Amino acid sequence: MKLVSRLVLLAAVITLGWWLWGVCFPSVEKVVAKRMASLAKTVSFSADAGNVTRLAKASDFPGYFSVDAEISVDDPELGVHTLSGRDEIRDAGNGGFAVLPGLKVTFLDTTVTVGPDKQVADVSCTLRVVVGNDKDYGVQEMHFQLKKIDGDWLITRAETVKTLR
Amino acid sequence: MTLVRIAVLVVTCFITFKFVLLPIRVEGISMEPTYHTGQVNFINRLAYLHHEPQRGDIVSVRLAGDSIMFMKRIIGLPGETVSFHEGQTFINGQPLDEPYVKNPCSWEAGPFVCSANEYYVVGDNRNMPFKFHTQGRAERERIVGKLFL
């Protein structure tokens, strides 16, 4: 019985150590995934969010993108629409935060692939968007490219992926 | 002994519902009237272990993962050409009998050529403009499985 207790205790200590190691020294994949989750949180706001909250989010939003970032959206109705550079992205973000009644963004099934030099990363995910208090939601498969610039992981390219061609 | 039984049951359920029968909840009107929003179903991941997907199969097509998937019917097989004329589906120029389509439509689209690795999938609800209906060619590796019920 004493042996079993000791084994259980040992397993618990190993698990705790492994968990602590992961918290203190997260892998690059985890850091990038966390960055994406942070982006989702930044662009999400409730319908009753005031102007101050919206302004704060609008000012944080461009910080996730590099200066030369590009967003390419292929819409079945509108065709391909591209935003080039952080300024254009900022303007689009400002418009969105001002006009939309509310927004809830979630990145699902996020897969992070880090380059061999650990300075670039590819992220594949499914974007789930709810506008305002709408019951329906939109989904879109997305692909992001990120680069480590001055210690921060910044999005250099974001594009929609055609699941069905 | 009871603990062992519970453990076996938990492991069996986990394996079954994770790797064999994936539980799903239907959302959206794309597959009406065959399937409605709120219905619960399962995706049989092993359905295509011994044979490839067939025309008429209702399958789930994954996006980035399997948290959210498209549920569609296969109408076009690899190498085939799919087109829509006055709401009628044509495969390689021949009309396709689709008894599951209850809502008439006037779609005019195509031709869409499926490559050797692609299946043309579409919902049963054709009572909406073509451009609003999510459909198209899905790569084989995106087809997760066949609807169980």
C-alpha cells in the first residue's frame, strides 16, 4: 500500500512538474496559439460595449499585424478583397468597431506550424463569427502567416481558405 | 470490480465517440428537408475504410478541423463534370435523378470539373440562390465520414 501511495505521489509530482515547465517555458506553438486567442478576444465585443471599449479595442487591433501585413478575403459575393498595410487594416478595424452591433470571434481547431528557424509560423484554423445577438453564426477556414518581429509575433498575412472550391 | 467496469465503459465510450461515431448537431438549412437544425446525428468515420465515397452519400466535410464541419450530399465523383441548368443537376451532361430535392430551384451554374481527388458536394435545400448555398468540390482528405442515421 505504501508503495502504491508513493507511486501515485511520484506520478502527481511528475505531472505537476511537467505542467509547471509548460507554463514557465511554453513552446513556440503555444505562444503563437495564445497570440491568436488574444486576437480573437481583442476583436470581440458585446452589443452593449460602450464607445470607450470600442475605441480601446480599435487601437489594440492593428498591433497584431506587421506594418506590411496583408489581409485577403475571397467572398463568394464580392470577390477577392485585399487590405494592404497596417493603416488600411486599422481603418477597416475602426469601421468595424464603430458600425457592428457586437462581435464574437473564435478561432477553432487552431494548428500552428513553426518554421525551422522559429521566426515564422503558419496558423490554420476555423473562424467562427457571431455578429451582435444573432443566433446564426458564420464560419470560414483561415490561414495566417506570422513572423517574430522585435520579440512579438505579428501577422504578416491573413487569407481565407476555400474549403469547397 | 465496479470501478473496473466503469473504467472500461468510459474508455469504450471515448474510443467509440472519438474515433468511430463522431456525434454532431445539425445547424443551418442547407440539408432541409432531409435534416433540420437541432437534430443530433453521428458521423461514421470508418464508413470509407474499405470503399470510396459514393454518389448520394451524405458526408461531413471538415474545415480546419472537426469542430465545425459542412454536412453535404455527394453528387459528383472524381473525374466527373457537374452542372446545373434550370435547377436540374447534370453529371457529364446527363440529368441526375434527385428524389431528395423537394424544393424546386432555377440554378444555372457550371460546368465544374472534379479532379481525380475531388467530390462535388451540395445540400438538399436548393431553394436559395446558388451563390448563398455553400457547395463545391471537396478534396477526398476533407471528407471525415458518412452520416450514420
